[in-house]
Amino acid sequence: MRGALIVFEGTDRSGKSTQTRNFTNALQAAGIAVAEHSPWSFPHRTSPVGQVINAYLTNKTHLHERALHLLFSANRWEKASQIRQALRRGETVVLDRYAYSGIAYSVAKGLPLTWCKCADEGLPAPDVVVFLHLSPEAAAKRADYGSERYENKHMQTAVAKVFEQLRTEQWLVVDADADEATVLNRILDSAMPTVAKARSTPHIAS
Ligand code: T5A
Ligand code: NA
């Protein structure tokens, strides 16, 4: 059996890092092999490209918007073959953000949608996209909100609109405005059947 590629998306503070960790643990508890160090997060801040992105996000440097978009994409391409290899080895890969975030944040800042999509074309395609839905008001009440560049209501509302445009019928939309355990149960209920189906499908999409 191959691994499944599972992507978590959502606006800032919707609980992606918390739930990708919980979900990875739940997969392991169910006897499903997961890639080492899973979940893998984007931006992956410690790679050379990731360090430049991190400096931008924490307001330590300025970059042209288009350069920044390409760096976020390059940061995913740095990991693309590792993702494919893991899936082929039968390991499931859980991602905390992916190309949808790349497009949503750049388009929200005014870059053209078609241009933004190009840079990520050809990356391994997810089998499952779990979208954690949380209103900007509820997000603002969570710990540390506002410490990074995009954490303001105007930006988050714009990003949510682009995510809505990108959403397909295959996305699993989960209401993330509940306690951690309740949100995890919602995710497991909706994602587990799709994960099982993906693992029994030989083809890895791109
Ligand atoms: N970005 C990213 C782009 O512009 N382009 C790209 O291509 C990519 C990949 C950083 C920024 O980069 C942008 C998007 C972002 O603005 P990031 O590193 O993913 O991206 O951002 P982080 O700050 O690490 O993560 P988020 O702000 O998105 O938060 P999460 O991961 O959604 O939320 P999490 O799990 O860290 O939880 C936030 C807080 O809420 C608590 C947690 O304990 C934590 O304190 N919490 C809950 N509280 C109450 N109820 C619950 N159910 C809770 N679940 C978690
Ligand atoms: Na996060």
C-alpha cells in the first residue's frame, strides 16, 4: 500500500499545527505508517529558503511580493521529492499548509490568481484536503494572535475569500470553533474513510 498525502489548510490560528500533530498521532495509533518527523509544515522555516521567509514574516526584512510568492513555492519544491519518496515507501505524509496557502495569501495581497497558481504546478497532489474553518473573530481570541505580519482581520478575511474560491467538492471542511478534542473527532470522522481509500489506490497524483 502507498502512503496518503493529507494537507491541512485554514486561516491563521485555526488550529492546523495542533491538529496535524493530533491527527498524525491518531494515524499511528491506528497502525498507519507515517513519514518521519510528520507533520511537515510549510513554510519549512529552517531551510535556507525558509530562513528568508521567516525573516519576512517576523518583519525583519522586506521582499517584493512576487519574489516572496516564488520563495514560498520554492520552499515546497525543496520537499517535493521527499514527499513522493515517502508516499512510495508506504508512508503517509501529513502537511501543515501547502500550495493553497501559497495562492490564498498572495492573491489576497493583490497578485493575479493564474500567475500565483503556476509556481506550484506539478507538486505532488494531495489525496485529502482538510480545511479548518474558523472566523477571524474566533481566531483573534486564540493565544499569540497578531504576532506575525498577516494576523489582522482585514488580511484574514481576504485570505478566507480566496480559500473559498479554491475549494472543491473534495475538500473536507471542518468547523474548528470548538475545543481541541471535539475538533479532532470531527476531523477523524470526515477524513479517515478518504485516507483508507487513497492508500488502496495505486496511483500518486501530481
Ligand atoms: N503563508 C504560508 C503564505 O503567505 N504563503 C505560503 O505559501 C505559506 C505556506 C505563517 C504565515 O505564512 C503564510 C501564512 C501565515 O500567515 P504558519 O507558519 O503556518 O504560516 O503560521 P503559524 O503562525 O505557525 O500558524 P497559524 O497562525 O496558521 O496557526 P495554526 O497552526 O492554525 O494554529 P495552532 O495550532 O498553532 O493554534 C494557535 C493557537 O490556538 C490554540 C493553540 O494552542 C495555539 O495557542 N488552539 C486552540 N485554542 C482553542 N480551541 C482550540 N480548538 C484550539 N486549537 C488550537
Ligand atoms: Na501553524
